Amino acid sequence: MSNTVDDKIKTFDTRTTSRVPVESPLTYSYRRSGAPAPGKGSGAVLRERPFLGHLVLRGGAIVLDEALRAVLDISLPGEPQALVVDASGERSVQWISPDEWLLIVPGGEEFELENRLRGALGDAHFAITNVGGGQTVIDLEGDAASELLMKSVVYDVHPHHFPVGKGVTTVFAKTSVILRRPTETRWELVVRRSFADYIYRWLLDAGEEYAIGVER
Amino acid sequence: MSQPNRLARGGRLDRSRELSFTFNGQSYRGYPGDTLASALLANGVDIVNRSFKYSRPRGIVAAGAEEPNAVVQLGSTEAAQVPNVRATQQALFEGLEARSTNGWPNVQRDLMGVIGKLGGQFMPPGFYYKTFMAPASMWMTYEKYIRKSAGLGRSPMEKDPDSYDHVNRHCDVLVIGAGPAGLSAALAAGRSGALVILADEQEEMGGSLLDSRELLDERPAEQWAAAALEELAGLDNVLLLPRTTANGYHDHNFVTLHERRTEHLGETAPQAGGRRQVRSRLHRVRAGRVVLATGAHERPLVYGNNDVPGNLQAGAVSSYIRRYGVVPGNKLVLSTSNDHAYRAALDWAESGREVVAIADARPEPAGELVEQARAKGIRIIPGAAVLEARGQNRVTGARVARVDLEGFRVAGEAESLECDTIASSGGYSPVIHLASHTGARPTWRDDILGFVPNLVEGVLAAGGAQGVYATSDVLADGWSSGARAAGETGFDALEAQLPHVEARHESGSVALYQVPHEKPTLRGPKQFVDLQNDVTAAAIEVATREGFESIEHVKRYTAMGFGTDQGKLGNINGMAIAARCLGRSIPEVGTTVFRPNYTPVTFGAVVGRHCRELFDPERYTAMHQWHVEHGAEFEDVGQWKRPWYFPRRVEGRMESMHEAVARECRAVREKVGILDASTLGKIDIQGPDAREFLGRVYTNKWAKLAPGRVRYGLMCKDDGMVMDDGTTSCLGENHFLMTTSTGGAATVLEWLEVWHQTEWPELEVYFNSVTDHWATMTVTGPEARKLLAEITDIDLDREAFKFMDWREGMVADVPARVFRISFTGELAYEINVQANYALHVWETLFAHGEKYDLTPYGTETMHVLRAEKGFIIAGQDTDGSVTPEDLGMYWAIGYDKPFSWIGKRALTRPDTARTDRKQLVGLKPRNPEVVLEEGAQIVFDPDHAIPMPMKGHVTSSYYSPTLDSGFALAVVKGGQQRMGETVYLPMADGQVHEAEIVSPIFVDPKGERQNV
């Protein structure tokens, strides 16, 4: 029994090629709460990276690693809480749990990638789920970014404890986020669509004292 | 106005400018560096409050967190009101306005004084339980009176203009207290490279070094403190948090620190850089090791009228003189049991004021400080103590006599001394509050006459906090604790570098708590133990006579230690008095323990940003903005905001909810309506064993569900009770999409994972939440097919796309999965699109829907429509005690499935097999205008004597525009066998409704409408 045969698993490209209006999870938030422009004194700058391709990979690390290296030329992080970013910085894969990884790629790549991965994985036991409509990425940069995070997440974000290349799922205010540190200066929050407005408003409120700005 | 008690020089003040402030409406002046208390003393203000029970005038007693009397209300405006502020901890700022929390019309001439003195008669020990408990109906009145007269201030009635934060911090070593022990510990840990947080509750760090008479490395102690702080401030790995109280030690070295960032600057947070600063922060610190360097509190002696203003702690006198340049009086009598308190007399004399005498309870005092006092010619009365203070609004004298400590009696003639200040010291109590938050009982040590903490793993105590008092010992103890804490978190401490401190000879202390009086305790002048709660030595004696022997009972009976000061000054004295009365030792009597918070924490800091719009997450669907713009009223479903109904303006008037819901219901039954169903939980299930897994977690059968088909599923807990329901679609042979109730989404996903991971790991299946990925819109009603056909390429022919089929295709140029399932009983299509396109699809439906009168409807209409069809809502019609059989859903129970699905075995228990269980039925009120109350109890015999046997209750009830009648779903004992019978619903207002038991399916029992 295989996951790759068409009538076994129903893959579905949820993107349209028609030019129809599309709204990121923060569209409503910008309208309702505004988006203060970043200034010179902004200690924190927030930017949504909407419409990316988000795939959840479930399965054994060895087979997923082989498939990922074959298809995307990046390797699966074997260590818990690790994040691997490709050379372009546009594709990443993050350990989520012992049999779960989050793959984020430029928007529009995900359907073809899913099919290629399914092809490479063959008869292995795995699952690939497209969750791109359900989550978005919020970048956070600036001198006060980590202080802002300390007001928001319980996890220790001190550089000793949270080096570049780490990612965790943690409590954020009264919800949860996936928090990652792809570079020295940039934090990424992967947030669920329905919670995005709450998280946005929280960041604006907690970031007010750092003159938080929003890049759009 | 002059400051009569201000010294010409000295104190850690900025005398280059003056600050003005008001207390009880009177204007005064002070200096930057003052606390409100030191400024009041400088201005000669004696009375700062009236006491709780007896309304006696009270003055400032202490100089720190332990102050019981000077609890004030701050704020010049309503919004800025802050209750419960200890004047001893409030820095003075320009324009500060403070009031006594008790005393009306003013503390000087108190009308309540007369009433209070009478009131005191009604508040004997145990008043909480005796006087005020009966009659119970009066308790509300008493409570109001007690609260008002308790003098604990009031909360603001207007919105707080300030903002507050929580900050999560992690460190290797948290040092609490920045006195000699804490500074030394922080230096040891900081120099090792460990991440260190040093928190101190005072305006300035340095603790006892700031008013010390000692030299460290030949320099005044305060200079060593300044140098240590400078070094610490320069270390990147050390965070200094001044004005920060460790208010609670919680499990696993989780400590909450309350940092007051702007309370020294103004009553509300001033602006900085154009933005209002955060007023206070609660640091939630998770530390590798915690060093408690919290020092010790001085114990006052318990003697007659020891509450009259002018009675102070000896150490407080030194603090006021040395730190604040204030001598709180002219003529001092000191009553002490130890050497250390002699500092007060020396500092007093050096300020140029008169020390009348020192009553020393020890027969032969002989330490170094004693000799210094003798050298100054100060009169020392050995073996003696102050028996009683004289005066009403201010001390006017002291009666001093020789006392026999062993025999607890006065041993000589009392001598009256004229004075205006009595300083007392009965020794020192280590500040063990945080250590006892762990629940660990402290241990009494006779050698230091105090309780020392028992420490749980990861917590260390240093210096005064564990009864180490000599400065050189304190510094060494601090260093070794800091070094040990760092070592235990993986850092190597450097060689100890400690300043040289001249060793000082001190003679031993004696145990003296309550001073004997010529009269028995019950007849003599009041000897206060707990000043904040007006608990006297006599009250404790009464409690023990009435049979309260446990110290916890004595505490509750007398209210000792119940105040906001938690008995910081009084508790040990109270225990000692109880011990004396019971003829036991202090360790035998034991101690009460302290709870968080160490000092009151403002609610703002507790709440942080979790307030107002951010109180709780609000989850929105992708169409939320449309709902807002179209006037939806919202309902909270879990954390989701779901449109409840969409009221319209009809003939210039907004519809009521009833009118809107009736209109929406008719639209669905007659034309077409649309519901945002995005909040339903959606779980993508993949794997060769997905079908087998579904068969095990659902009660019904899944073996033959073909791709392209959908089935309703019912899920039980292992106790056989219904847990959730929903539809699951077969997407492919190994691929399913499960839906859950809105509120059950997370629970169901966890449930699936638990069973997979713990019971059936051999099944090859994975579950992933796709709730947020898909937006779902339900188009339902007779015109639904025509509307959808306009914007989709899917063949909607009734034979090609049947009820309980799903198809994929384009809807409004967007890839969609459409499910032909119905929760309304009408023809219905649930359209799922990737959420980012949802608003476009929704609006396209409306663009085409106008000619069909497409009507948006909310959850209320959804409820009415589904209840008319007898469709249950898990959690509303079920409550964790309802089986599928109770619901009459035998068609959804696969009794003969090969694998014993979750809950199956429980259905054969004798209790679940009973025939008189509460079963789901419909109820039709005899009067169609009646809409029964949800939750109403059902009886069979309305004439039965009360208590009537209750036979069931209403679970869902609405008005149905289709039936033009109220109708309800209910659970009734044996209800499935009682069709047609009449039941009764007695209401709280005396009415009794009648209703007929009917089938729960009220509309279209054959299901023809959804199959068209």
C-alpha cells in the first residue's frame, strides 16, 4: 500500500492561476489596528511574509532526509529544535517533533514539491500536508526584538540558549507560536491564521515602548 | 514649612532642591532621596493612620517593607489611586499626594475614634467567627463595615492610564537582596561568568551597608557598596533590578519579581521619548539557583501602649538618621535585648539630641557598642525594660523597671522617664518569607533566637536570612553562596576577595518578647503584637485560654498576621506569647508560614498586558472583516468570534435578535442562506491504516466508505459517553478529512494522537490539523444549487453529486472542495477553499446571490435549524454522561465491528444498559408561545411534594418560525418509551409549563429536503 498512488492519497493544488484577490492573515489587522511605519528610533520592526508554501512532513527522519536531499538539496535537521535554511535563505526545514518537520518554501512551489517528495518517498510510511493557508510568517528584527520576545514568550531567547539555527514551538502570550532564529538579527514567528490578529496586536502593544514599526 | 526633625547634614539626599508633597491635604516639603515616611518624620508628622479595630492613633514604626502602620493611599486623581502603599517604601516625588487609609474626617481628630473604641468591644478575638457570623443575613453589612474600617485603601474607579508588562527571564543565579550578603553573592557569581540577576526592593541597593557604622577596607560601608554596584553594573552577564521585590518563590526556582519602574517618578508613568513608560513589570524568572539574601527584620518589644506614635524600631531610628538625615524626635529611651540596637542611641546622640536612657534587659551588658554608649555618658539601666509608654498622640514618657525574664514579672520599682521617642529591639528575625513559600517549615535556633529557613533544592540562603549577622561573616557567607550557586550551574568561581572588616565584640542577647507588667496581661495597658490588625498580647492569651493551641488556630482566631504586612513584625512575638501561655517552647509551638506575595503587588503587574482587548485571544476566520462590516453580532465559541446573527435595519429600526433569527431561518428554509463554518475543526488523516483507525475511534463503520463519499461519525470516550461528532470524508483510499466541533478541535486531535501513540503505534497513520488552512462556507436552502452552479465548474446534478458526496473543482476561479452535507436539513454545499482566497469566494457568492436573496446567517439560526432536525451539538445536548444509545442513534453504532472501538465495552455496563437513563427526546410545549428555558428541570408529577423527583432537563430550546412554536430538545428518563406523554417544567417564578414528549425530529422527518 502506498501513499503515492493517485487514488490512495488525494493531493490538491489549492492555488489558483486566475487573478483573484488574495488576503494574507494580517490584511484585516492592518486595516483595523493600523501599521505604524518604522522610523529611525524603531527598536523593533515587524514584517509579514505572506503566501509562502508551508508543508508539514511526518515520517521517519532517514527516509524524509533522503527525499529532501534528493528533491530540494537540503538535509533534514536531525537534532531536536534545529532549523536548516538553504543557501538562498528562501527554503527552510525545521524540526517540530520526533516525527514532524515544517518545510517552508517560496509561495507556489509547494504543490509541485509535495508531488516530487511523494515520488521520492515511494512506499515509505509518511504524510505530507499542505498548511499554507493556515499559517503565516512574521519577521521580527531590531535591537529590542529579543526584549520584545521576552515580554511575549516564556522560552529563553538569550543567545546562549537560542543560537542561530534553532526553532521551538512555545507559548506566546495566551497562544502558541513556532519561534525560529534563521539569522543573527532576524527572528521568525510562524503563527496560525486565526491567531494572527491577536499576535499582531500583542506585538504592537508590547512593542510600543520600542517604537515598533511595521514594514509592508 | 520647615522640617523640624531634619538634620543639617547627612543622609543620602539631594539637598540641592526641595520637593513639595501633600499628606491628608496638608503641604510639606522634602528632598529627593526621601521616602514618604522619612519626609513625614522630618516634618514632625506623628500620626499617619488610625488603627483597624480600636481606632488608636498610629505613627511610623519601621523604615522598610515591614512597616505595619504607614499604609497610605496615593493619587491626586481618581484614575491614579493606588491603595496599600507603605510610606516607608514610597520614594518622594514632586507633587506626591497621599492620604491615610483610615481615619475620618482626619487622623488628628478622629470621629471614628469614639465609635472605634466602642467598636473594639464588639471585636474580641475571634470576632470573625463569633460576632459577625450571626445572624448570617447581616454578614454583608458587617463585611462592608469591616472593609471600610480596615483601612486598606480602595481601588480606583476609573480606567488605569498605565501599562504593565510581564517579562520572562532566565538566569543561572538569581540573588534576592542587595545588602552585604547579596552584593557579595552577586560579585562571586558575576565574576564567574554566570548569568546573574540581582534584585532589591529598595530605592537604592546596598541594604544595611547604607546606614552602617562600620568600615569596609577602611572606607565607610556605603562606599564599598557603591564600588561593588559599579562593578556589577559593568558586567554584561549581570542584570541589576532595583526597586524590585521578589514577591513569590514558586516551584522549581520560578520566582516572580515585581519591578516598580516609574513609581518613584510620579503617580502615573511619565513619558519618555514621546511614549508613556511601562509603570511596573512582573519578571517571571526561571533561575538555576536562587540565593536568598533577604536579611533580617528587627523584632520590636511588646510592652504597654507600644503603639503610641513615637514608638519605633531601634534599627529604623538608625536608618532615618543615617540614610535620610532625620531624627524622629528629641528625647529617646531605648529598650533592648541586644547590642546591635545600641546603634540607635549612638546615632541619636551624635545627632545632637538627648538619649534619656537605655533599658537593657541583660543584667550585665558589655559589648563594644555598649562601651561606646557608656563612653558618651549615656545612662544604661541593666536588667530593665520599658514596661509602658505614656502619651496619646505622641509618646510623652516611658515607665522603666527591672524585669525578671525567667519569672515573667516586674522585679523592681518602675521609674518614669520623660521622652518623646521609645526605640525598642527584641532581636532579629531572618526574612524567611520566600523560603517558606516552598512550604518548607523553618527551624528555630536558640543561639540566634530566630527561625531560619529550611531550603529546598536549588535555593541557598546567605547572611541575615539564615541568622548570620556580623558584617564580615555576612560578606563571606554571601560570597560562598554566590560561588556555590555559580558552581552548581557550571561556572567556576574565582578566589574570594572580601573587604577587611574590623571584628567587633558583641555580648550575647537575651530572649525577650513580651515585657512583663505589674498588672496581668489581660488587665494591663494594651500590649500590641500585630499593629496592623490590632492584635494584643491579651488577645493571644485569651485564644490559648479558649483552647486554641495550634499556632495556626491562634493566628486565625486572633487575625494575627492577616494584614497586608503578613505579620512581619508581630508573628514571632505572637508565637512566643502563645508559647508562654501554653507553657511550651517556641519550637514546640511552631510557626505559621508565609504565602506570596511578600508585599502587595498591584493588579496591573499581575495582569500585565493580558487585559482589555488582549485579555484573551480572539480567533477570526478569513471572512471576519465582512461580518464586522455587515453588522454581525458575535458569539464566543471557544476563542473564536463567530457571527451570532446579522441584524438588519428594517423600517428605520434595528431588528431584535428574535426578528433577525426568524428572518434568517425562513431564508434558509425558503430560499438560500450562507454560514461561515470555518471554525469547525479539520484534521487531515493519511496512511494505509487511516480507515482502520477511524473504525476504532468512531462508533460507526468506516470499512466501506468509498473515495468521494462523506459519513457522519460519532466519537465516544472510553467510558462510552459521547465526546464529539462530525463528518469525515474519504479523499482517497488512504486519505481522510475529519471534521470536529468548533470547540472540540484541539481535544479531538490530541485524543487521536494519544490513542495512536500509546495504544496503537503499529497503525501507519498521521494526523495534521488543517483547521486554519481551509475556510468553509455553507450555502444552504432550496436555491443553493442554482446559486452555486453560477460560479462553479463542478457538476451539481443530483445524480452526479449526491447527498453525502464531495467533489473538487473551481468555485469563483479558486480550487475548492465542496461537500454535500447538511446541518440544516436543507440542500446544502459546504465549500472549502484555501483561506487566503476565502473573502473573494464569499463576496463572489454574494455578487451572484442577490437575485436569490442570499442571506447570511449566524450560529443562532444554525442552532434553530439543526435542532428542528434533531441534530445534536456535542457539549450542549450531551454533557459527558450521554451514550449514543441515550441519543437514540443506534444507526451510528457498529455493534458488530471486528475491532472493539473506543467506548464499546462501556456500553454493556449495567448502568449504561439501564432502560431509565436520560434519553434524548423532543419537547413540544402545550402553549406554542412558550420557549422553555434551557436547563429547566423536568418532572412527571407537578403535584408531588417538594423535593420533586427530577426526571430530566431541557438541553436546547428555541422558537421555530417554521413550526410557529417553541420547541426543545431534552433528556428525559426512559424518554424513548414515553412518546406522547406530558411532562411538567416548574419554573423559579412559580409557573409550571406543560410539554409533550415527541420525536426530536421536528421538520422533514424523512430527510427529503436535503436529498433534492
